[in-house]
Amino acid sequence: MRTQIVSMGLRAWLVGCVVVAAAGAARAQTTTSTVVTTSTVTSTTVPPGLVHQICFKAKDSLRLHSPDPTWLQVVNTQLGAQNCTIVGGPRYVCMPVTATIVGTVDGSVANGPSVPMDLTPLTTEQLINQDRLCYKVKCLDRPNINEDTVLYSDEFATRQITHFKAGLVCGPAMQALCGNGVLDYGEDCDDGNNAGNDCCNPLCKAEAAGKVSGCADTDNITCTEAACDGAGHCSQTGILSATSKVCTDTDNNPCTVAHCDGLGGCDQSGVLQPTSTPCADTDNNSCTQARCDGLGGCEQLGNVLADNAPCGDTDNNACTRALCSGGSCNQDVPTALGSTCPDNDTDACTTPGCDGAGTCDQEFLLRNCTPLTCNPSNGQCQ
């Protein structure tokens, strides 16, 4: 029992209360509470449903002092380690009690507005050597304690203490719910972990808006970037790319270039190509060239060739040339007089030539065999 008393005594300083041996034993076993008197030990049944301790501020005739500041090392997984000294007597005596909360309680976080809270009782009762949160309280009634006959013992001595005045109520505490993935009272966010740089910090407070390493881009959208939204979440549209950023071109229009629209979308007409940009020629007019119109369209008359510029010859007439005229291809421009053209008459005594009017004259040149006669089959003078 000595070991148990010391253990509970050390725990008492963690919560700001001195847990006496009798009260501590009752809390740990949740069966009986023992009060030490001058001559006897009286057992009192503890009410069922024991969930709290009430701490009384009291005066103690025994004064203690430990000059070594490392007399007591207090170790807690959340608070770390502290070396402590002891001065004076216990200021609080804590006893197991039942407590019933009636009505509503308002809560305010970081000086914010007070709002009604939903109270959530713990599912299971905690032992006396587990964490407690102690609340300062005011009681309307005086404590029903016979101060003349109450003696308390701890690891130091047995003595009588007096002037009980309720100061604290200590209830079971559990580690913070931050990181459980549920938005609880007092949290800005809860992303299911206690990591930082992922928009929700280890205290479940929202990190500033902007890009962080733990906020990954997963939507494969070129015109957005993942970033913190300032409310504790990683938003895939946290940053909207500028209109200068090129995105995927899907319209196959050579007169436009796809760019981000600044709102997260890809505008296929984000940039309009200048009028000097070639585009698909579909009018089969060799005297015109298709060029972008500067508005995203393809103008078939974007560039009109100068008059007399060669164009596509389609009439197969050797005595005419195809030349542009007013944006159209004129097939009937005569070649020069005497221009070569095909020999189609099988007369070896004649030589064809263009007549200067667009026609091939098969007898443009005649062989003179005077006084002989030209043989048309071989072109010989005979």
C-alpha cells in the first residue's frame, strides 16, 4: 500500500491536487472511501457511477520544505519532464464524487463568441492514476465535513487539516481528439493526422493559404494547382493558373492557341493567332492563300496573289498560260507567237507553233523544198 500511496501522491501534483491515500484507494477501486479519524477507520459506500473528484482548498498545520529542486521529477507524456520542489502544506484535498450536469454550458475558444456546447461523457471510467482536468468552481453550500474529527495521512505524516472550501472539480481527461478525422469543438480542421505542412497543423488549426509540401496535386488539371484554402483543407483549385499558361489544345484550330482562362479552365481560344499565320486552304484557288483572320477563324482569301502571278494550269493548252487576275486563276493568257506546242498532224513537212492567240497552229512552219516537193512522210525534199 505504501507504493500505491506514493504513486497517487505524485499524480496529485500533476493535476494541482493532493490526493489523500484514503480517497485515492477508493477511486482506483471504485468501491469504498476511507476516512482516517483519531482512533478508528470508518468505511463508507461510494455511490455508483463515480466519474469525478472534487477538490477542497484547505489549511494544513504541517509545513514541508525540500531545498533540492530535483526532489520530485514529474514525467508526463504530454507535458514532458519537470523537476519540482515542495513548499508548505497541501492546498487542495481531492475526493471521489459523482457529478450530474444539468442545463447548458457555453464554450468560447481563443476569446471567440460563447456558444452552447454538446457535452460528451466519456465511455469508460478512468482510474485515479490517469489524467484529470480540474475546473474552478463556486459552491452555494458549505461542505458537509466534520473538520474536528478528520485526519488525513499521506506519505509524509498524519495530521488534521481544516477550513475546507470547494475550489476545483477534477474530471477524467482524455488525450486531444485532434487527428481522429472528426471536426470536434475547438478545432478548425481535422485531417486525420497530427502532421504539419498539409494545411491542418498538429493542433488542428488551419494553416495559412498557399502551397505546402503536404498538399499534393491529384486532379491532373493543368490550369489549377493544389494549395491550402486557409480553412484547413487541401484544395485542388487552391491556385488558379494565369492566362499566360499554355494548356492542352483539343480543337485542332491552327488559328487559336489554348491557354488557361484564369478561372481554372482551359480556353481553346485563349490566344488568337495573327493574320500572318497560315491555315488550311480549302477553296482550291491557287491565286489565294488561307490565313488566320485574327479572330480565331481561317480566311480563305487571307492573302491574294498579285495579278500575273503564276497559278495552277488546268486546261492542258500549251499555247496559254495560267496567271492570276483579281484573285482568280485565268487559264486563257496566250503564250508568245511561235511558242512550242505539240505536233499532232503527222506531217513531217510542217512544224507546229503557237499563233499568239492561244491556239497551236500545226502548220506554223512549212519546209520549203522549191523546186522540189517535201515528202510529208519523212520530211525530205524530193
